[in-house]
Amino acid sequence: MLKPEKEKIVAELTERLRSSETLIVADYRGLSVKEVDDLRTKLLEQGASFTVVKNSLTRRAAEAAGADALMALLDGPSAIAFLDAGGDPVAVAKALADSARTTKILEVRGGVMQGRTITADDVAELAKLPPVDVLRAQVLGAVTSPISTIVGLFTAPLRELHGLLQARIEQLGGPDGSAVAEEEPEPAAEEPVAAAETETQDAEPEEPAEQPAPDEKEEE
């Protein structure tokens, strides 16, 4: 390979390492050309490109891009799955795990996710997660669940307010008045008595109007 071609590959790798927030490195030794092509097609469907690179050129690109975490994964022939901006890391991890299981050859070494190094075990755990759409629905449910709970806390007392007030009224003044007698007298409870006395006093002046006897004696 001529030097200009090497420089071009290094420049392209450097740009991809800078732009890709997630990548997974695998050892592809022993895979046939057809198996590599099949895996590349599956990864493309999930928003990732599968690139076979020389470690020497990849190390130069990693140094230029400041991707030091990638250096430890470049041990032997390496292929890198670069995730695009809209790529599904769970689906990519599943595709690699399926290929490793079916071929008994591909070996996932690890990768970099959001700037952090992940191990082969981390990739295997990632492959066990539900699809991204399911995860989004679960996150949405976790976010909206407390809201519905809060709404229930506010609306439940409103629904039960009438019943609570009615029960309290019956407790304070039942049909036989026993509940009232058992409690200490309150100022509000004395108001009906005072009102009754007032009505009695107001009614007393009406009695003189019902005395026709003196008038009948005068007429005689």
C-alpha cells in the first residue's frame, strides 16, 4: 500500500473515531469473506458500519483522534463496528453476539460507548437488553407513572370529601343526639339554644292581643 493511500485511510479513521460516540471491536480471524459480508450487511441495517483495518493504521488514527481507550483493544486482526448517529447499540451488540454464537469464531473484545471503555462482558449484557423502542416505552412509563400517582393523590381526597364531611356531621349530631352528649360542649353547639330562647322571647308579646274578656265586660 502506497503512503498516500495509508495517509488517506488514517485520515478517514481519525474522522470516524472523532465522530463516533460508540464503537465495538471484534477479532474476525477465521471468518470467511461471505461471513464477514453477511455480518456487515446486518450491522448496516442497524446503523453501523463494519470495517476491517490494520492495527498499525488504526493506532495512528486513535492517537490523532485522542481515542486512547481504543489502543488496548487493538491486539491482533481487528474489525470495528462504528455506530452512526441514529444507530442502535443494542441491535448492533445483538448482531455481533449472534455472529459469535453461530460462527464460533468471531470474538468481541470490547469497545467504547459515550467515551467510556466497555468490556466484552458489557457488550454481552448490552445484547440482552430489549430493543430501543421497548426501552423508550419503559422509560416513558417510568416518567409518567409518578405523575399519575400524584394526580391520584390530589383527586382521591376530592372524591371522598363529601363522604368524610357527612360522616363527621353524623358523628357530631346523630339522630338521637348521643354523639353530641359524649363530647365537650362547643360554642357553635350553643347557638341553636340561644336562637330558640330568642324566638320564645319574641313570641311572648303576642299574648295580650288574645284577651277579649275586658272588652266584653265594658260592653255590658
